[in-house]
Amino acid sequence: MAATRLGRVQLLIMQVLWDKGRATAREITDAINLSEPIAHSTVQTLLRGLEEKGSISHEEEGRTFVFLPLVAEDKFKRSATRELIQRAFGGKAGSLVAHLLKNENVSREEVDEIREIIDRRAKE
């Protein structure tokens, strides 16, 4: 999949597009600037790169380009997770889960949610 490997800011752009469905470069810049500063020219450059990768496309509305995602968020996450599991955990999803539980700050609510998923999966 073309969008499996995205840089940090490319992923921020994709998240804006996934949330909004479609947006102009200015709307994307403004949305990212709510959490961290980014130049509009940087967003425009990254949008061109994402379009070249096949991750997004655009439509013209007058003189304005409106961008939309071509890759669904859940498909991206599945593909990126599969790649992480293969590369870092030898293809063992359980090793990823164990690593996260041992080494990351996982809340009680998240642990309960993981436990419910494991219990459901065990019954299948």
C-alpha cells in the first residue's frame, strides 16, 4: 500500500483529511497549527508528495484545490501495524501487545478493553 510509510507531518495531514473528509491546503494548515506550528508552504509540499504516493487526490473548486484521502484510515492502520509486527516483533502480534503492556503507560481502562478483546477472541 502506498501510504504505509508516512512521515510524522504527512500523518498529521492524513488525520485532518480523515477527520474532515476533504479540505483545502489552508484548512489543513490551520488544523495542524492548532497543535503545533507549521508553514503553509510545508503543507503544500507534503500534499504534493502524498498525491504522488497515491495517498490523496484533489478536486478543483474554482482556483482552489480541495484534497481528499484515497486511503482509508483503518486500512492504513492495519497495514502499518502489520509492517511493525513483521519488522520489530518477528511477525508475532502477541509480542507487540506484551511489549506495550510492559513498557508503555497503559491505563486501567485500556487494560480492561484489551482483556475484553482477548476474552472475546478466546471464545471464537
